[in-house]
Amino acid sequence: MVSFLRFLINGISLGSVYAIIALGYTMVYGIAKMLNFAHGDVIMVGAYIAYCSMQYLGMPAIVSVLAAMLVCTAMGIIIEGLAYRPLRSAPKLAVLITAIGVSYFLQNSALLIWSSNPKVFPSVFDVGAFRAFGGELMITSETILTIVANIVIMIALTTFTGKTKVGKAMRAVSEDRGAAQLMGINVNRTISITFAIGSALAAIAGVLLCSAYPTLQPTTGSMPGIKAFTAAVFGGIGSIPGAMIGGLMLGVIEILGKAYISTELGDAIVFAVLIIVLLFKPAGLLGKPVNEKV
Amino acid sequence: MKIKKNTVQNVITYLIVIAAFVLCQWLISSGRMTRSLKGQMIPICVYVVMAISLNLVVGISGELSLGHAGFMSIGAFSGAIASAWLLGGFHMENEGIRLLLSMIVGGVFAGIAGVLIGVPVLRLRGDYLAIVTLAFGEIIRNVLNCLYFSLDGSRLHVSFNNPNIPGTILVNGPAGATGIVKIATFTAGFVLILFTLLVVLNLVNSRSGRAIMATRDNRIAAEAMGINVTKYKMMAFVTAAVLAGMAGALYGLNFSAVTASKFKFDTSILVLVFVVLGGIGNIRGSIIAATLLTVLPELLRAFSDYRMLVYAIVLILVMLATNNPSMRSLYARFLPKDKTPAPAKGGTET
Amino acid sequence: MEIGKKRQNTKMVPAPSQGIIPERDLYSSPVLECRHLGIEFGGLKAVEDFNLVIGKTEIAGLIGPNGAGKTTVFNLLTKVYQPTMGTILLNGHDLNALNTVQASALGLARTFQNIRLFGNMTVEDNVRIGLHNQVKYGMFSGIFRLPGYWKGEKEQHEKAMELLSLFEMQDMAGAKAGSLPYGAQRRLEIVRALATNPSLLPLDEPAAGMNPHETEDLMSKIITIRDTFKIAVMLIEHDMNLVMGICEGICVLNYGRIIAKGTPNEIQSNPVVIEAYLGKRKEAQ
């Protein structure tokens, strides 16, 4: 029972990281209608920046995270402006391939700068662990922090998109880009802001991910990126609460599956659940089905 | 006349492939080809077949598949097992026939997987379909990592997650298929390309092919004309899976050992890149793109460490150059109207 | 004309009903019969209690103000939407629980208000898609160029050309369907629908975007089609010259309900119809 609880909490923690990454995916998809395959690599860059800041510059964790967010935000805006904006009216697949190109670019740049040797990510927020059941159940401070961060980000984003002017502009652009433009919304700027937010979240996710799984390599971001993308689809791509639920469920399923069914098949179980969900809810858990007008 | 124009185009495609093969054979026999490039010949054939078959799904049938490498891996594993079994169990010494049979086995198993995966996948649309093909690709890789095969005399043993089976191990879980006798040849690769071209080009220019394209162009109108959309999407998907399985078998039999991690999501993406760069729905473009991009890292050796970076930049620049509206209107000014590079059409329904 | 041959496999079930105008009903059984047909979208009744009978070789018009539910009726007939109420009988076959493909096999082929051609394919290939279930050969015949392929292709080509000749479109056979002028695209949609050998041809605004000359031509073509193929035509149209000129029976829809049925003359003088189109005299003041 205690071990189940431990797995569950680990799952929620991992799921929180997925959820934060998935939020970036889902926001970009909702607004730019593109699958940003480079998103996972932004995570990796964020983690490297935080690592360098802590390891080489000796900065405190908070400053390092902020630095990572800053760099990733700038990077997100630059990538969007240089690689994706010129293809705004191009077919979806062309943009997808460009995103894959950006992903290769980031991975190989990281390879040249930081080499392929794995870096051991330092513990970021070690303020002891929370223990229960006579010490049998130990929850690290990173786990708690990850979960708290997820909740805070979730509330902040929901408020942002619901209440602020920019947030409303985002929703308008995602609903109907043409109409939003006619209403005087600067579509390009709105998309830039979305990429900025998504990339900043990716930086946070990168630090949290590497705190829990402390090996950092140029390919660190790709698998969590794909999983988070899966989580976004799982919850209904384009939906912010969907990304949250999708991420959490995916994390829990992955950890429980690995613990109780098969370590080797952990990923297969995650993907199998995704497929089953999509068969019954073809637009994800919270997604709206789109019907073509005849 | 349209039919004649198509036929001419197809003949040109066949001629290009044959000419390239003859040229390469000459370069090899006269010793003008470097060793590393010679080693690339079979992989090039494999990737050309992969790209053509994926183009059948993405370009002709209009569904974005991100799991094509999964079928390739099934072909590689079943082909390797079949080859070892034919040699060990039936003493089939003739390598040519063994290669042919192994490729057929690879194609059949990949085709069966294609049917099993196609049934759920093709009920979905657009990006959801894409993500599910990705998921299936990953599932196949995970499952292959848990499979163990061994040959005991002429008996084949299979087990899941249990390496203790009698006889010589053929497939060793995460270590993959081992001890493969390398029987793949460049000529076999060339023949496979011709076969793939025959299947895909003839299918496209037939009743079934037109039905497949109709479901891509307008699903609702196709249904109203009495076309069973799922059946024809399935036909394209499974045909592509069979061809990918055959290519996979050839690929597997070109190495002494093959692991499932060679067929990761990245491989599927790589093949998709060939298809998109070559022009979606453009078979000849797929062949050229697959060849160039497989050779490109070799050619970029001068850049040594920077070559993958250069590769990424080339990829992005080519996409920007061919798909940016202002660049396209620039081409239109200099080139005759029908010669502008084909726009990459959205593979997903818009 | 071979393509004009009546379909033989459809069972004729006598039904005790008549066309919109009884005396036009040349045969004892109607081609289409709708009883209490309706559909709800989340509580909104888009079409309600739709009763209609169309006789063989009848040209029927379905008119009404914008948003009256005309296209929804077509979508119900062709099973793009599944009706939530009522029955559709096509040549006596209940269409309940059938899908679009099965409805097409029973002899229903439509055109679309927003043209839905296969734009990247040639004009001839578009017609060949219509012939998909008329001239058949298998996938393997196609791939390996077996005799079935050559025979089937020849037959498809001949039939496609014959059908295209109806609208004098043979010369365009090799052109991309998407590149045709608007009027030609509408005509091609009709040809494509005819290729499926239907017994009822629902046309959704066939004259939309056509100039008066083209419309005139279309009117005579519709009559020719009816006479050659001996099929019933049902059309939605806003061009009253066309509707009043060729329809034998007219059904007026407003807010999802039938408000009037009758001959063109009856409809033109029907006060309810005038009110639906022009509003009440008092309001106009």
C-alpha cells in the first residue's frame, strides 16, 4: 500500500513535468495550428542553461531557473520568427518538417557546445524530504516542488488566457485567425507571445525534469517531448486543462505500468492507453470534435 | 492526352532508376567508388523504398504517418529470422532464393501488422491519426525489445521476456537480432525499388488508386460517390506496410546484427523528411530526395563535427525556400508556370 | 444508350403514395418517400416532420429562404446526417441505419452546394470515380496490369466520355477539375453524380454562380437527363426562373418545416409562401 502510494506520487510528479511541457505544445498547437517538434529540445536547452549557470557561474538555483527561462523565451521568439513565421500560410506538413529541422539543429548545436557526455544535474532544491508511515514513504522536496509548480502554472495560465487582454487575443486567434486579424488583433505578435510562454514553461520543465532524472544529454528532451505531445493529444490538443489532465494521467500510468506490469513495456503501455482513449474519444479527453460542414 | 503524359513520366522514372543502377555498378566495378559510399548502396535502396511507400500513405492517401519505421523493423526482424530458419532448418544454401523468401516473409508480417494497426488508426483523422501511428511505432519497438527467438535444429522457439530458450539465439531481446548471415545485395535492392515502383505507380493509375486519391481530395464527395473510404485508406496503408517490411528485411540482412533501437521514431521522421522534400505525392522526388539525403552526411564529411548541424540548416533552408509564398512567387517569375516546385500539400485534412 | 439503362437489381415495392402532383406519377411506386423525417441538433429541430414523395422521372424543386433546412434535407437523404426521426424509402428500401456509401449503392447521387470535386484530379478521372461501382476490377488487376485492368479502363474511358458528351465537355477531359471555370465545375459535378447510375439525383443549387445563358442551358440539360436516364431529379435552387420553368412539383421549406407543396402555379400564388419570402405586408410598411 505504501509502495503504491509512493509510485502514485512519483507518477504525479513525473506527470506534472509532462503537463508543463504539454502546456507548451497545446498552446502552440491551439494558436499556430502546428506540431512544434522542437519543443522537446527547448527543454534540453533550458536544462543546460540552468546547469551551466549553477555549475560554472555558481548562481543560486532560482537565478539559474530565471536565466534558463530568459534564454529559452528569447530562443522561442527567434525560432518562431526565423523558421515558422515565413511559413505561416504554407501547408502544415512543410511547417512540421521545418520544426523537425529546428529540432535537429538544437540537438546538434547542444552536441557541439556541451558534447554528448552526460552531465550530472545538481540537486536544485534540496531542503530535505518529507517522510510518512514511519519513514517508509519518502517524498523528496523536488517531487513536492514539481507538483506545486504545476498547480501554480496551471492557475496562472488559466487566469492569463481568461482574464487578460493578451490572453483573450490568444483565444481569439486560436478560434479563427482571420476573424481575429479583422478585429485588429496583431496575429504575429500573439503567436510570438505564445511561443515565448511555451518556451519559458519548457525551461521550467527542463529544470524540474533534470532534478528528478539527473542525467543531462543533448537527446534528453526528445523522449519527454514526445510523451508530453502524447499527453497533449490525450487530453485533447488545444485545451489547457486537457494538457494538465493528460500529462498527469500519462505520468501516473507510466510509473504504475513500469512498477506493476513490466519495466520494458512501460512506454508501450502509455502509448496503448493513448490509442484506446483516442478510439473512444477521437478528439482526446477534453477536445472538441470538429465536424465538417457539408 | 493525360494517360500518355502519365505513362511517359513513369517511364522516365524507371529509366532514371535503371541508369543510376548501371552507373553505380560501373563505378563499383571500376573501383571508382569509395568504400564508405559503397556501403551506403543497400541503405540507399532501402530508404528509397521506404520513401516511396510512405509517399503512398502521405501523398496519395493523404494521411500523415509517423510510425513507418515500425513496419521496417518488423520486416527486418522477421526477415532475419526467416533467413536463419531457412538456412538452419531447411538447409537452403542458395542466397538469392533465401533473400527473396525472407523479404516476402518480412513483407507479409509487416502487412499483417499494417492490417492490425490500420483498423483502429484509420478511424481517426488528421493529427490524431499521426500521433497514433507514432504511438504504434513506439509500441512495436518496445515489444521487439522483449522478444526472444531461437533455432533448435529446425524448430523455432519464441518467448516473451524470457531469454532461456533452447538452441541458438536468433533474436536476443534488447540486443536485437544477432548472428545474421549478410546476404543482402545491391542488385536485390535495385530489383526491390523496381518492384516498389511497379506496385505504387500502377496502383495510383488504376481504379483503386483513383479511389484512394478521391478519399484524400474530398472524403465526403468520395463517400457520396459510393467509395468505401476506410477500405481504400486501408489498401494504401497496408500496401505501404508490406513494401516497408520488404525494405526492412533487406536492411536487416545487410548487417550482422540489428537492434530495435535502429527503428526509432527518428527513422520514421527521416523517411518523412525524404517524402516532404521530394514533394508530397511525387514518387520520383521521393527517390531523389532519399538518395541525396542518405548520401549527404557522407558528402558533408568535410564539415566533420558540424555535418549534422549543416544537415539541419540545409533542411530548414530548403523548406523555407520551397514553401515561403514570396519565394514561390519569385520562382514563378523565372520558371514556366507548370515547372514551379510542387508545393508540399497538407497531408492531413484541412 | 447503354448508360441510360434502368438499374435492374432494385426491388420495386409498391407503396400507397403518390408524387407531389398525383397526375405526374407515371409509375405506381415512387422513387423517394420521406415520412415524418426530422433531425435535431442538440435540441434544435433543423428539419421536422418532412413528408415528401417523388415519383419516377419527376423533377421536384425544394425551395425556401436561407437557413430553412434545404441542404439539411439533402444531407439526411444521402445519410451524411443520420435522421433522429422518421423514415426514408428509396425505391422502397428503408435507408434507416445505412451510411452514405450504402445509400449511393441504392441509387442516390448528389451534387454539393459548395462544389466538392476532386480538384487535383482530371475531369475524366472525376467521372471515373463516379463510375467506381459501375465498372469494377480488382486491386491486383490494377497493379499487375492483368486483362481485367485493360478491359475495365477501356470501358471506364468510353463511359466517361459518353457522359461528358452530355454537357459537351469531352475536350476538357484531360484538364484538372480544380482549374475549370465555375459553371463547368457545377456541370462536372452533375456528370460525376450521373456516372453512379442513380435513380434519384439531388442537385444542390446547380445554377448558383451561372450566368442567365448558362442557366438556360442547364434547364434544358436537366430535362434531357431526366428523359435519357429516366430518373427523378430533386433540386434546391434560388433561381426562380429555373425552378418555375422545369419543376413539376415544388416543396417549400421554412424553419425546417414544409409550408407548402404544389405545382409551380400553385406555389407562386400561395400567400404563405409569399409571406415566407417577402415578410408580411404590414411589416413591409
